[in-house]
Amino acid sequence: MKVLVLNGSPHANGCTARALQEIIDTLRQEGVETELLHIGKDAVHGCVSCGYCNKNDRCVFDDDKVNEAAKLFAEADGLIIGSPVYYGSPNGTALAFMDRLFYSTGFDKHMKVGAAVVSCRRGGNTASFDVLNKYFTISGMPVASSTYWNQVHGFSAADVEKDLEGLQTMRNLARNMAFLMRAIRSEKEKNGLPRVEHGCFTSFHDGK
């Protein structure tokens, strides 16, 4: 089993990284391979809806790691995105990256497991958590949960060390994610994945 882990914070060793490391360590104990990409430190161009990816199966911009992440995402059984909270929302760099990653990849994400992790000093965590989970729920990806919302609190990585419940939540998330991925793989091998219907696209363009 493989999980792609994205650190959407500008800081490689900050609060978000500390939370993600707790998950990575636990996933490895569960026999799950992980690959960590630090995506939050660079300027990331937002999606411009140019349609290039529809014809070329890759994003038109090569200014960051979106196309590299897409290859790893295609091979992974799960994806974790971690982000700090900025003004009650995830880091804009992380959102731009996720917009382009999900829009430019035409491969089937159905039944890959997704998880979002957020960190903040005090507030805005649940709102940011909801935003990140929407990438999964629109893509047929089961969302891994824990014993609390997937969040840690602190102004520094040292502060996160004191958030014992937050770190416990990360470990429980990792174990639940590993279990869910194994269960999906087992069922896929026995009975295949659930049938997905396509064809209905409601936009009411006729004005009625």
C-alpha cells in the first residue's frame, strides 16, 4: 500500500509537518509506504481552465510539482493533504496546488482513500478541514476519519508536541486509513469496485 502525503505549509518543519510526521510514522508501522512532497514553500500558479490537460493529460504549468505529484497520486492507494490555517481557510498555495492536481488528472480516483489534516494556533481548523475534504468527496474517494477532527494546535512544532490529543488523533487517523485501504483492496480483488454511473450532467442550460 502507498500513500502520497502533501505538506501544504511554507514551513518544512512547522506545525503541519509535525502532524504529518506522526501519521507517516504510524502508517509505516502499519506496513504502508509513504512519499512526502513539500508543496507549500513555492509560488504555485492557480488553474486558468485553459483545457490543456484535457488533451495532454498534464497541467500546462510546470512551475511546481503538480505534474510530478500526479504520477505519484495515480500509483497511490491514498492521499493526505496537510495545511495550516490562514484567515479561516487553507493556505492559498495548497488550494491552488489541489485545484490543478485534481482538475488536470484524468485517471480514476474512485476508492482511493483521502484524508485532510489542518493546523492552527487557535481557530479556523474545522472550516479549513471542510474545504480540503471536498476534493475527495467530489472524486469518489472515501474520507478517512479519526477520533476527533484531524487537527493539531500550536504556534510552533514544539507547541504541537504538547497537543497530546492532536497527535493521538493523527495516529488513529493513520491506523484507520491503513485499515480502510486494506479493506478496499481486499474487496476489489474479490468483487471489484462499485459500479459508477456517468452521463447525467445537470446544468439547466435551456433556462427551464
